[in-house]
Amino acid sequence: MRTNLCTTGVTSPANTASSSTPDLSWKFTIEEDVVAVRWRTAGMSGLGIVVALACSGCMGVGEGRTTEGTQQTTTTTAPQPSASTEPEPSAEPTPEPTPGKGPDCPTDRCFTLMASGDLLVHPQLWDQAAVDAQRTGNGTLDFEPLLAGQRPYIENSDLAVCHMETPVATPDGPFSGYPQFNVPPQILDAATAAGYQACTTASNHTIDAGTEGLVRTLDTLDRLGLEHTGSYRTEQDAQELMILDAPAAKVAVIEATYGLNGLIPEFDWQVDMLDAPTMIAKAERARQEGADVVIAAIHAGDEYASLPNQQQIDLAHALADSGAVDFIYGHHTHSVLPIEYYNDTWIVYGLGNGVTELSPVYDVNNEGLTVRAQFAEEDGEWTVSDLAWVPSVIVRDPYRWCSLAPDQEPGSCSTVEHEEAVKARTLATVETYGASEDGAHQWSVSEED
């Protein structure tokens, strides 16, 4: 579901850079039919008070109230209304229990959302996809085996959001890797087959292939039925929000990137850039457009680091302090970063890589984090009631995403020694700010079957 995004009078720094740049300042609007309904309701309420007072002045103690709407005289007795003449106001319907997928719902209504790290496709991965396609017969490039290990986690989540790090080429290429990517679109076919419903698209590589590559990527996502946010074909598209339908709620996802590797977009509205006031304004507008929950994704950080940088911390805390955002996660660093519970808001600073080639230099490049947040509704308020995470590793010969969750058989991804080193490193990083003390825990999907 997409709804038109208006803005809040906040103008991003990019919008003031040039007088030739389109004016992207936002304006609040209110649906006229909603206003009309409210005024009509208010008018009827006021009329009811006047009528009630007028009638009470005409009736003696114990007399009934007329329902005819005409004046009474001393020679006419008003008819006594039956019990059914004035029906009692109907109560608000009680929503059906919607527990959602995942852990037991602590209330009547829950849903879960899963997020994973960068889909960063290098030549080694499309070489593997060619080999897999020969075996499976699924086209010329088959990335589905690469992502197959993610399926149990996606299937146990109501919503699953990926991050498409780069533009995609045409199915037959030509393809290119680092530093300016233009990768096989079949990776998005595999993401769809795995069960993802949406992807964020704002990254430092978004315009590696220019406007043509950006548009081609969005066209591919649309063809596959994947919702998307972060980059846009038109200025009108840039004023829209991505609001996903979970079984129990409407969920908005907003996302932005720290930069574009020095490249300049053809239009400044093509890619969402990090700016706290702008993101907060979008979050607030999302709620006005019907979102029950708002999630923010931040593409930023120092590559291969184990801690968030100051930009990440300041922005995440500003979003949490605003009260407009319910959950925050990040990507870009190609490394797992800590999980923090700040001001009643969970912040997952970095998910690492979803898929990538193996780095012989940076072990953390080959590791990732998949998180799932359960949201529960009580008295009209939605909060995160459970946060689960699973460490992962990319292995090769063949290249595969592999879970290192507690319920996985030791040695099923790599050597036991290597797996234990990855798990220990990931756990230490995740726990930097005491995530488990605040309730975050590792995800064993087998316990939910």
C-alpha cells in the first residue's frame, strides 16, 4: 500500500542548494471528507444537547421524552417511546485476535517484522548462480540456493524487508562489480522466491549506474511485486510513503543513506539522504496516513567497524527521542554492530551483509545479523514485545548464506572452530550495550514450529 506523502514545512538541506532544484518542502493536508464527518458529528452532538435540554424542560418527573421532533401543548400528551425507539449507541467492534507469526503474542494483536543486511552481489556470486542454474534448470542465473537458508526465518515472520544495495542491470548484462555496481536482476527474483515483501534501496551505490540503473532497479522490484522505498523515478514518487500491510497493523518503513560515494544524482529527490528533521517529518506523516507502526532504516557507519559512529548514534537517538519512530535498524558497514535499547526504543545499529563475496582481509565482512521484532498492541499503543536475532556467515564452495543460530547443528556451515569464532565475535558485538539485559535474545526458529 502506498499513500501520498505531504511534508511538514521542513526543507532538507539539499532543497536549498540551488534555485533550479525542485521545491520539496512539505505541506500538511487533511482529508476533506474526514473533516466533514467530524464537523457533522460535532454538530449532531451539539443538537442532541439542545434537544435534550428543551425536552427536559417540558416534561414533568417521570414523563417520557418525545421522539417526534414537534412542540408539545397542554392538551396533547407526548407518546411514551418504547425501549426500541432510541437504540443504544453501538459499541466499537472488538478486533479479532491476530497473534501473528513467531513467539506467543502477549496481547490479542501482534505482528512480526524481519530485516536482513545488504544484498551485495559481487562477480563471485553470479558465477556461483550460473553453476547453480545449470544444476537446477532455473534460467541462466539462479540465486535461490544462495538465499535458501533464510527461508525458515522469513516464513516465521509476517513481514520481511531486504536491502538492495546496488542497481541491477538487464538480465543478460553486462554486469559490473566494485566500485560501480550493476548486478544481475535475478538476485531480486531470488529474494522474492525466499519470501521478502519489500526492499529498501537508498545506499551509497544507488546511482552507480545513473538514472537509468536506478529506474531499471525500481522497474524490476515492481515487476516482482516487491514494495520499495529510498529511491525514486519521479518527484511525485519521492513524495510517497511505503506502508506495508501486516495482518494486524499498517507498517511504514522509511530509509535514507549518508551519501552517494561522491556521485551527484540527476535530481536531488532521486535518493533519500539522512536528515533527522526530514525523517521525523516523514514518520509523523506516515501516522497521519494511517500507519500504526513506523520503522526507520539508516544506511551509514564506518565500514568493518564494531561500533556505530557518531552520525549513527546521533540520528538514531534523535529518531527515538521524537516519539514518531517505533524501531530503528541500520546497514552499510559490512559488519555486525551493537543492539541498543534507548528511550524505550530498540536500535539495531548494523546488520552486516545479507550476501556478499568472502573477504580474505575482513572476517566481519563475511558475517551478518538477521533480526525480527514482534510488535504487540495494547490499548491502542504498539510496542516491541520481543526482539530476536540470529548470527549468520557466508560460506563458499558453494556460496551460501548459513545460519549460526543456537538450534543449528554444529559444523553445518563451516568448521566447528570457525563457527564458534563467528558466534563469539557476533555475540560480543551485539551485547556491547547490554542488549540481553533489556530482553533481546538469539532466535531459534525450531522452537516456534
